[in-house]
Amino acid sequence: MTKKKTRFPKNFFSISFKYGIFSALIMAVLTFLFYMIIGSASRPVLVWNYIILLLMMYFSVKEYRNKLKGYISFKECYISGLFFGLTASILVGVFVYINTKYIDKQLISNFIAVNETAMKQYISGKELIKQQNILYRFSSPIFMGFRAMGELTLMSLFLPLLMSILLKKEKRIQESNESTND
């Protein structure tokens, strides 16, 4: 069995990087608008960020597929979506750090309050105090940035699988054999 070589055009990275930057910018602007209109949030990554990540990943992989003349393998699709997602994750992580350090300083207090309330429902006593100490230790702007980056990175590991299922379009073996014989 011969192994099919993955072909990445020169503009592969530029497509994924362009859409990664664009989606991170959209997420940052919407998060900032949320803060200006509604107030401080209680989570570093809001729900619509996942929707934006999914939609922009779709457009990124679709553009990449179109650059390959409409045909893309499962592997190419997955790697393209993964690179896009990692780019967006890193940039959103940096934004969340800047946001919690300089703009939305209340976010960490809200995050701690929500998590403490949830913990009090399930644990008590020394275990609660131990968990609260861990929560306080890992609730700084830098950890909020890493948390946001981690959440979006995890989504970026699984969303490309969905994109690969939706957008994968390979040439039939017979079609590719005919084109090589010409």
C-alpha cells in the first residue's frame, strides 16, 4: 500500500494565519463590546467565541480547499483547521491576558465567585478550603490567558474533525488515474 503524500501549497499557512488573526480580532472586539455594554463577564472565553471559531474555521478550510482546485483530503483538511485554531487560540489568549490585566479587572473576581458558588454545592470543610486556595492561586491574568488559550486549543483539536467530515472532497481513484495517463 502506497502512502499518499500530503500536498500543501505555499499559501497554506497564509490562509490559516489570515483567518486565525481575523477570528481572534472578531472575538476580541465582541468581548470588549460585551464588557462596554453589559459589564464584566465571569468566564474568560464566552460562548460566542466557540461559534466564531467554528464558522471561521469552516471558511478557512473551504478557502484552502478551493485553492487546491476543490479537492482536499481528510488529513489536509484537519491540519489546515488545526493550524487556524492554534493561531486563533494563541492570539485570544494574549487578548484575554491584556483584557483581565488592564481592562476588565472584575473578570477574575466574577470568575472566582462563580466557581466558589459551584464548589460549595458539592464539597465542604477542608476539601472546600483546599479547592478555594487552588482557585485563588490560578486566578491571575496570566492564568486567565492560558485558560482561554487552552479552551480554544481543545476546541481546535476537535472542530477540524467536523470540518474534515463536512469539507473533505477527494478525487476518485479512477479520475486521478485518467488524469495521470493524459
